[in-house]
Amino acid sequence: MWSLTRKSVEDILQVLIVFAVESLELDFALLFPERHILLRVLPVLVVLATSSEKDSESLYKRVKINRLINIFKNDPVIPAFPDLHLSPAAILKELSIYFQRFSAQTRLLTLPAPHELPPRDAQEYPQHLSLTYRTYQRHYLIINHIGTIRAEHDDFTIRFASSLNQLLLLKSIDGADVDWCKEVKGNMYDMVVEGFQLLSRWTARIWEQCAWKFSRPCKEAIPSESNGSSESFFDYEKVVRYNYSAEERKALVELVSYIKSVGSLMHRRDTLVVDALWETIHAEVQDFVQNTLATMLRTTFRKKKDLSRILSDMRTLSADWMANTSKPESDLQSHGGDESKGSFFYPRPVAPTATQVHCLQFLIYEVVSGGNHRKPGGLFGNNGSEIPVNDLKQLESFFYKLSFFLHILDYSATVAALTDLGFLWFREFYLESSRVIQFPIECSLPWMLVDHVLESQNAGLLESVLMPFDIYNDSAQQALAALRQRFLYDEIEAEVDHCFDLFVSKLCEIIFTCYKSWAASEMLDPSFLFALDNGEKYSVQPMRFTALFKMTRVKLLGRTIDLRSLVSERMNKVFRDNIEFLFDRFESQDLCAVVREVDTMHFMQTAPWLGLFPGADGQILHSQDGGDSPVVNLFKSATSAIVSNPGCPNPTSFYTMSKQAEAAVVSHSILCLLLYSSSFVPLVSLIFNFMVWCLHFVADLLYKANMTTGSVLEYALAFTSAALDKYCSKWSAAPKTGFIDITTSKDFYRIYSGLQIGHLEDSVQVSSNNFEVLGDSVAWGGCTIIYLLGQQMHFELFDFSYQVLNIAEVEAGLLSQAHKNPHVAQGWETLLEAMKKARRLNNHVFSMLKARCPLEDKIACAIKQSGAPLHRIKFENTVSAFETLPQKGA
């Protein structure tokens, strides 16, 4: 053991630098934290080694400076902590102030830091370095690698599943071939190593993209939902919230789902593959120490006692002689000629310990270096080495395999470390620098990913919407287990509760809107959609909600959540609210909508009797079963009964038939039956008489006066008319002079005329919601009173708004004839249009009142003293209000 002197310190620094450079160039680090550690340490080691007082240039003789520059250029940003990043160029420049000898290394000090490379200088940057800003963008941003990552994920999952099937098949067979067993388990070992490398590379890309975003914040954060200036935003918002585009968020969600899915796949097969991994590692170690080292002892190191002693120590330390069945232990330790054939041993699931692995690495290093810490060409370089090239390659390969063994033996911990994405939540540095307790929920990167999936409504990403919530699980585990900070866990828990409530609410909204839009699109006429130029916008893309509906066990911070139950409860509430809205809207409509709904309901009840059924598009279709409708069958039976008994005196047995069908439909069915069946030709007169009787019977049922039913409108008009009789002498008094008094008149139509024109002027000048609240009720009420008082003609003759409209129409005709200035009546168009609309509405109300309650036959709807209506129908039913509604301009 050499003493710790200045010379030995320089040797240690150079050995570390050589090891770091070779590991980074050859990519021997299995896990991404190992590579990031080497990148963080290398600039410091270079500064310390270059600042030596003596032999400072010896470093650049062993490691060319171009190799260091290439490493620093390829990785200008290094992840240090979850929300902190480092730059090799910044480290070198910062340390050059304290180490004067290093300040002479201008080639290293001229490396630009990431924040010193704006996009506008991307064209000038290649003059100094071979990488541009856009090259860095392509390297760090996941969106530029997501295609390759997707292909790697699909290929690995297929091959890993195939290896698992082979392993299960092997376990189910007794006495399988030894070579085939070794091949299957070796293939499983290779797949696990490849899986670890994929997870390490993918997680490292997320770390490096976050570091790149932290090093280059958004210059101008202008959100769409805020009108504030960018100076009011936090720094954390500039590096996270406004620094990720929609495509970058999509790629990040996709990569997170890949990492979690592959990690879950490997973690679930822990107990299945662990024996195969241990046997493979045991076979690798025993083959090296029992066969490879034995060959080296007989050939290369036979005359080198010191190195032979080290190789013998390696065999003594790691050889499993009990698994060897070819020779006894005493013979195996000898170096006779028979051992050149190689020892045969049975692999056992007995893995080496961590101590054995580290000792083997140290002994291999001693054999290769030979005690020369300044060996040129690196650790396994061939310059000045007495070891043959083939033996040196075998030692180098096994040396780096040993570093893999440690991670593979700790299988579960390695999978957990590679799939840990909790760093995406932590922002303690920015909280401290911003001097705030917590940032808004919109600034949390996990929630940003969940919200992006919900807002984009991408069917491919919807099944992965819960993957970002696993980031909260990782961050909570890191807060409790690694950092041991309860307050961090409390913050994470509070955010998770809030985010999950928002998630369930938004998800239910999207589900309801999607299926409601789909139902509405299905009701559209296909021919109408085909005729439209933009008909594709009315089609609804299918969403993959099935997987979410099946999730009953969602793990979140140690709790199990039944997502399906939560969605069901929220959807029931949404349905109830929408049904309440539909009822409110239906109740706010006029009487015609109620009548139309009642008619539709009655028809839907009658349709099955007629052999009709509603189609998917709302159209009424005929039954395709080839049989007769129930009402036709009923007529056949009735006809048979009449033919068999012509003297049937009591037709009341057909009451059920006449009650179920309208008269017109019944007659139509009978005529169809007559035209269809020639067997009824001799009985035409009999059937025709029976049809006439049915029509008369149905008409009596529908239109005959019934004391228990009546018209609500007629009842209301009769009640109002009786109430107005008290005030008829005041509101409708006969003039004393015989002439109509228009100055001091107390008639109601004059009062309502003034109220109407005042209301029209207010509605034009000031925006009011009176119409939204009252609708046409004011016109119906005023015109009803005027009509019942018998003042309709006086109102139409002396109404103020009607007089204004008459004058305006006369003036408009004069202006058009004289070709005068058309701007004379400017400013009155709105008021005149409102008056015209009021006149059309009044005329419509009067026409409806005349039809339902004629003044010349007022006794048609009277009221008894008991309050019961007395119906005397002496007028025909009026046509639909939609057909009599006056049109605009009438």
C-alpha cells in the first residue's frame, strides 16, 4: 500500500478521470444515476488534476483534451437534483477563479453554458462547436425520440413475454436438457439486462429534458386564460407551466406510461425470473474462475508468481467447488493437463455476495494495472502491457459484467429505482427562491399531464390518464423513505386529493359529453350529412372508456380507490341535473309543446296495435315480421263473429278495439285489409256498415261532452270573464254623449295602450331581461282583458303604437315617391320594429281568443255556482297555433 503523498493524490485523480472518461465513452453505466454522477464529478476532477504544481500536463497525455471537450459538448446540461441542474461549462468557469493554473485552459473555458446559447445565435454557434442549439434540442427533447422509444417498447414487451413463456415451459418439464435450460435462462438474463438498460435510458431522457427546460426557461409566458403581464409570473411557471408545448406533454405522458408499464411487467415477474438470474450469474462467475482463470494460470501467468497468486486468490474467493462434479477439489486446484478440457459443473441458484463482487473487481484491476497507476492507454489499454490481447479482453468483459451483477441481484430495488419519477413533482428550490408557500395547481407537472390527456381527448392516451398519478406515489415514497420529511408528504397528499377530485369531475364531464354528442350525431339524417361540405365535424370519434370503467382498484398514496364507483356516483348526479334541466325547459314552453308531447305519447302507445315501431333515426317503420297488425287481427276476428252471427244486437264487445285506435287509423287498416284480402269481397257491404258504426263509436268517445274533463283554456277564460263583470261598469262604461271619449276615458284599452308603448320604448332604449322572464305573458294578459271587455275594436283603432305605425307607413310611402333623404327617420327603426312585432303578437292573441271563446256565444263556456265548468261545444276545433302564427312583415 503506497503512502498518501502529493504524487499519489495526482495518480488517484488521473485514475478516476480515466475511469470516468472510459465509462462515459463506452457507455458501461447500467443505470442512469451512475452516468449522471460521472458527468457531475468529471469537471471537478479535471480542475483538480490540472491545478497540480508539478506534472500538470501529464493528464492530457493520458486523456486527450478533445475527448473531454466532446464529453462536455455532448452533455451541456447535467441533472443534479429534481429541480436543479448543472452545466460542465459553468462548473469549469466558476472553479477557474479559485485555481489559477486551470485558467490557462482556454479551450475548456470557452465552452458556452446552455443559457448563453440563444436561438438567434444558432447560426454562429457552429463556428466554435460542432453542435448547434437545434442539435441540443433534438438531443434533449423527448418528442424527437418518441418514435424510436415506441418501437423499442413494442419490441421489448414481445420478446420479454416470449422469454417468460419459454421459462414457464421449462419449469413445467421434468428432466429437461441441460443445454436447453442454460439457453433459456441465459436468454432471460439478457432480456432483464436489456430491460434495465431501456428503463435507464428512458428515465434518463426525462431527467435530461427537465434539466434542459430548467436551463432554458420560457422567455415570454402569455397564457390564454390570463391577461396579466409576464412579470407577474413565477420562475417555476416559466420553466414548467409555459415551457412545455402540447406535443411535448403528449410525448411525456406516453413515455411515462411506457416506463410504468415495462416496470410493472418486470416487477410482477420477480419471483419467476429470480432463480434464472441467479443461476446465470452463478454460471458466469464459475465459468470464469474455474475455466478461464485456470487457462490463464497454465499459460500467461505461469512464470509470474505475484500475478498467479492474485488469480489463485480470485479462485479461492469465488469458486464453488461443490457444484463441480467432474473432479475432486484437490485435483481441481492442480494445474495438470487434463484440466485443459474445462471443468463441468451444475449451475445453482446461488449468487455471489456484494463483497465477493467488489473483491473480484479490485483483484482484476490489480492484475491489469500491475501496480502502475500511470499506465498509458487507460485501464484496459494494451500499451506497455505484458498481458495478451485476448486475455485482456476477457478480463475487461468480466470486469464490467461484475458491475451489472450487483444491480441484477437486487432486482426489485433496481426496478423501483429505474421507474421512480417522483422528481417531476419536487420544486423546493423554486419555492425558496420565489418566497411562496406553494405554487398553483396548474404549475404541477403531474397534473399538467393529466389535464392535457383530458383536454386533448386523445383516444390513444386516455387509457394512460392514470399513469401520471403514479408520479405522486413515487414522490410521496421519496419524501418519507429517502428525505424523511413529513411536511413534504402532507403537501403531496393535499395536492393528490385536490387533483383526483378535479380528475373525476372532468372525466365524468367528458364521458357524458362524448356519449351525448354521439347520440345526437346518430339522430342526424345520413343524406343531410352527405350533402354537407363539412359533415365530418358532426361525427364523434370513439373514445376508449372501457378500460377506465373496469378500474376498481386504483392505488394512490397507499389507498385503494374504486374509480368505477366514483364515476357512477358522479354520472348519476350529472344525469339528474340534465333531466331537471329538460323538465324545466319543457315546463317553460307554451301549451303547444305540452299538447305535442301528449299526442306523441298517445301515438307511441297506439303504434304497436298498428304494427308500427319507431326506428333508430326517429322515423316510424312498419313491422317486417310479415304478419298482420294486432288491430287487423282484431277486425278479422270481429268479421268472423258477425258472419257467424248476423243478428248480433250488442256491439259493446268491440269497445276495447275502438278505445285503442283512432278512427282514421282504424279506417285505414280496414281499407288495407279489404284491398289485401279477396276473400272479403262478398262481405263488403256488411264490413262497411260495421266500419261506419266503429267510426261513430270512436267519434263519440273522442268528442262527446264529458262532465269530468274540459279545456283548461276555456275554463280560465270563463273564470276571468266572470271576475271582470264586477269592473265592467268602470272599465267599459258607455259614453254619456254618444261619442267615443279619447281624452278623459277610463276604459281599460286606453290604460293598456299607454303601458304598451311605454314598455316598448324602455325595451328599446335600455337592455332588459324582462322578455326572458315574462315572455309573451304581458300581451296575453292585456289582450285577454281587452277582448273579454269587448274593447278590441277600440284598441285597434286608437292604440298609440298603432297610430305611430300608421304614420310611419304613410311617411315611408311619401319618401319613396318624392326621393327625399332616407335618413329622416333614422333612429326610429328599432322602435318601429318592436311596435310591428307587438302588433303581430296582439293579432295572434285575438285570433286565438276568438276561436276558443267567441263573444257572440259566450254561454259556450260558463261556470256553475259550485265552480264546475259547463261545456257546450258549439264550435269546431281550431288549427294549430304554429299554422295561424302571423309571419314577420304581415
